[in-house]
Amino acid sequence: MKPVILAGGTGSRLWPKSRAALPKQFLSLTSDKTMIQETVLRLNGIESLPPSIICNEEHRFLVAEQMRQIGVDNSDILLEPVGRNTAPAIALAAFQASENGEDPVLLVLAADHLIKDSDTFRTKIKEAQALAEQGKLVTFGIVPTQPHTGYGYIKAGNKLNIGFDVSEFVEKPDMPTATQYVSSGEYFWNSGMFMFKASAFLKALEVHAPDIYSVCKKAIEKTEKDLDFVRVDKDIFASCPSDSIDYAVMEKTSEAAMVTLDAGWSDVGSWSSLWETGEKDANGNVTIGDTLLEGTTNSYVNAEHSLVAVIGLEDVVVVETKDAVMVANKKNAEHIKTVVNRLKAEKRPEFEFHREVFRPWGSYDSIDNGGRFKVKRITVKPGEKLSVQMHHHRAEHWVVVSGTANVTIGDETQMLTENESVYIPIGAVHALENPGKIPLELIEVQSGAYLGEDDIVRFSDRYGRSDK
């Protein structure tokens, strides 16, 4: 068995925590581990090959770093050059897994789901594997705990030795229909998790979505290895139709089967779902961080950076980050996409980035800015190096707070330690490296007429981002 983890979503309904550059699968929302880390760790105790993780280009170093943090360094990281939904993504993984004549059973998981009962989950995986070995395309149907209009549903068909045939897939219903579904006992939430032999999926894909099959087959034949990543041909893959596995295959195949799962599952699709699954106090509140609640009930309050006080409210969601605060009625929390779309249309940085931005070499936190200046706290991981670069419009002052910095300006290199500083003039080619064993922390003060992140010309870069 080979796990395939889909990590390409944007998680916009969890703004302001989830942003385009750091979506929910890379956040710690339900434990001290991130969602993708929990997904991989949940597989412990299951005999399987190393996981294949599918993500987009922009998130590749986040995936690699978060896998390194939990000791998983032998996973395949497959990069989608453009997003084309789940059917093409799984097709790429299936073709890759079929190389050298192999035909593993693929366990397809989303990187951003919550499953509280890992033991039951692992038991159900073994049941599903037995069906998959028989050539079935297996999906996991979640035993519903209540009528829910945010999920699609699966209707159980004939009983099999293990699980059920699938009678039909249905779209997200209205509340009266959802209530009818749940009371009937015949319908289950569509989890978006699957298991099948690679060959069985590709055979069904070729029959029901031949365009996706042929494009993905051609794209995977032209792959390039880049550090820990596998890149597929962008021009070929960009021509692939965009479609979900449900529409492209599962709703059309006669081999669809379902295993039921009752293990505390949630797709963590909104702030209200985090309230539903969170540990509540005597007043029905879920609180995270530095919070103070008075006369407040049945609410979700998440404070990242500052003290958040909530007084005399009920059924609200309050989420605070370093650069944004979101307050919503809990029943309207899923409408946050409207706000996210406005941020995107207005080209506001809060759509894409947090105040703290992660890079393959570390991170930077923009702690202050004005008309002609910006102040950042920069953290460089041990042994890492920023690109050799220059700026046309800004000069920089660096002050080392802790650790050791190798600073190159032009042809000269110098070593700086705590409380030492250096000045980089406009137009000077320069580089920063941490040669030490502990993180390098420094304060960067930028000054100039233009301070945008696109005023960087990279001459060389160990992460493949150079311009020349």
C-alpha cells in the first residue's frame, strides 16, 4: 500500500489563519502538529510504502520542512505546476506509482482532515484494502452525527462481505433533505478519502475521463528531479481538464464501493467546524491562546498574538493574527470566502501572506513599516543561505541579535556576531548565510523609495529561484 496525500488546497474558509502562501494543511489547528503532519503520523502502525505528497510549486519547501520535522525524509513530493483538481492529481500519483511494473494499492488522503480515533481509522483502512485488492474503487463514507449541508453524501447500495456497493453520490443538500438522509440511515458523508489499486483507477480513468488519462500519462513521462521534488511537464499538464475524482470516475464506475467510518472525522472546512470538534468549557466556548471571556457562550475564540477579550456575545467566531482580526456570527462563518475574494480583488497582501512569511532558508516577520522604511525580523536556519541578490531601490541595515552571520557584499565576506551590524548600499550584490549550529536572528531595516518584495534580482540560489 502506498499513501497518496493531496496537499494542494488553499483553505480560504479559515482566513485569516489560512492564507494562499500558508494554507490550513500547514497550520497547527487541532494539536501541536500541523494538519499534514497529523495526516502522515496517523499512518504509523500501518504497513505501507513511504507516502507520496502532491502539492503546488509554492508550497514545496513547506512540505519538505514539515516532513523533516517529524522524521519523514523518504517521501515523494510531486509538484503540480498548475492546479487541476483531484482527478488529475491522483492520476499523476497513480502513473508514478506504476513505474517499473509495480501496482500498489493507493490510499488517497486529504492533508487537512481531522480524525480523532486513529485506531478505528487504521482498522477501516485494512478493511478497505481487502476490497481494493479485489479491484474495487473504495471510498470512505462517514457515519453522520447530524444533518449537515456542507458535505456531499453517499448512498449505500448492496451489502458486500466488507462494506457496501455505492448506490449514488449526491451533492450538498439543503437542510430538510440532509435531515431526511440522516434519518434514513442509508446515507453517509462523502469524506473525499479513497483506496484502490493504481491499475484499477487508471483503467477507470481511461474509460470515463480519457482526456485526463492521456494528458497525465504524457506529463508524468516528462518528469525532472529537483532536490527532494519531482516536477512534471508544465506545458503538457496545463492542457489537462480540471475535474474532481468524484465527477471524473467515482460517479460513473460500476466498481465503486464504500467502507463506513465512525472515527471523529471532520474536514475542518470552517471555523464553526473547529468549534464543533474542539474541547469546550462550561459555557460551550472553545478558546485558544490568550483570551478573556465574560458572559460569552457557544463561541470560538483564537488569539495568536495579543490578548483577545470577548464580552456578552454568543455564537461568534473571533480569530486574531498579527495583521488581521476576523469576527463573525458562527452560522455565517462559511461566508468568509466573500471577504477573501475581496482581498484578492483588491490585491491586499493579507490575501496571500501572513505578517510572518516562511522561506526555505527560514522566515521573516515584517514588524514595522512607514513611507520609506520597513523593519523585519529575519530568522535563518543553521547551515542555510539566502540567494545572492541585489536591490535597485532600497538599502539595508542588518543588526545581528543572536547567532552568527556570514555576510558577503560584492567581493568581500565578513563574519558578524551578536550586536554587530552591517550596511548594504543600493545596487550592491550581497548574500547572507548562517554557518552556525543555532538559528541566526537579525533585524533588517530597509530604506528607500520602493520596498516591495519584487525588488530582488537573484543571481544564484541553492533553492532554484535564481533569475540569472
